[in-house]
Amino acid sequence: MMSFPETVNRSYAWSTFIYNIGLVMTASFLIGLSAQLEMRLPFTPIPITAQTLVVLMSGALLGAHRGVLAILVYLAAGVSGLPVFSGFGASIHHILGPSGGYLMGFAGGAYIAGTFVERGWDTNFLSRFSLMLLSCCAIYATGLLWLGFFVGFEKALAMGLIPFMAGDIIKSALAAFLLGGKGRLLNNKLP
């Protein structure tokens, strides 16, 4: 028979674990929902979505590990057939297609945002904005490399970076503003 303190500790561990699962699932849902807010441009296979903002916020608010886990759950949901990719798409073809590098790069973006916020490098708007831009660069690095295999590396910049830079600068500024110095609001760690 367990002592009372052991029972309380075990109960706390389970409630923390369930809480963290809820945070990860909620972030994954919001990433999928934000993928549906899309705008297609005629000259690129990459859609403009609100996902980047949600990915950056997920990493910053949930921390590096839970942020990456939320991305992995989102990708697994899409691969398993849930319509979470842009245009209510689902299947491995979205990850293996031209925009797949951006989807995979979300994990790096969330990790960078989460890591720097965990280390307290989000003390003012400029540092948060810079952090969000750096996180976007991680997404772009993976996305452009992957897109280059489909359209050639010369065209990848014209199709996968230049049309999206202004929007991602705005999304980074919005994320920095919304964080408002609160940093990592959700401090529980996975047990």
C-alpha cells in the first residue's frame, strides 16, 4: 500500500502528464485549423497560411519539446488521413510534395522559438521579434531546400521565399507582440 505522499505524487504526475497532452493536442488542432486560412498564389505551389504564426506561438508558449511534439502530432494526423493540411488536405503526399519541407521545418521553428524563450531571451519586443524571425529562417531553410528538388534551386527562392517574406515579417511581429513579455506561460514539463 502506498503512503499518502506517494499517492499525491503519483496523482500529480498523472495530472501533469494529462495536462501536457491536452496542451500538445490543442496546439496541434490550432496548427491544423490555421492551415485552412490559406491564400494561393498562381506562381508558386506553396500556399500562404496562418500556420507560421501558430507554430511560432506554440513553440514560444509550450516550450521547445512540447512545441515540437505538437508539430509531430499535427504531421502524424495529416499523414494518417485527418484533413489538417492546407485546403483540408490529408496524406503523406503533402509531406512528400513541394511544400513538405516547410511542414517538416515547422519542428525546427518551434524548437528554436521554445528554446530561446526557455532561456529567457524574450525580454523585450525587439528580442522576441528577432527570435521569431530566426525561427522563420529555420522553416525557410528546410522548405527551400525541399522545394529546390521540385523546381530547381534557382527558382526555389523566387517561388518559396520572396513572396512570403513580408507576410512572415508581419507574423513574426504579431507573435512578438502577442507574447508581450509573458514568455513561456505554460511552465509545466512532461514528467
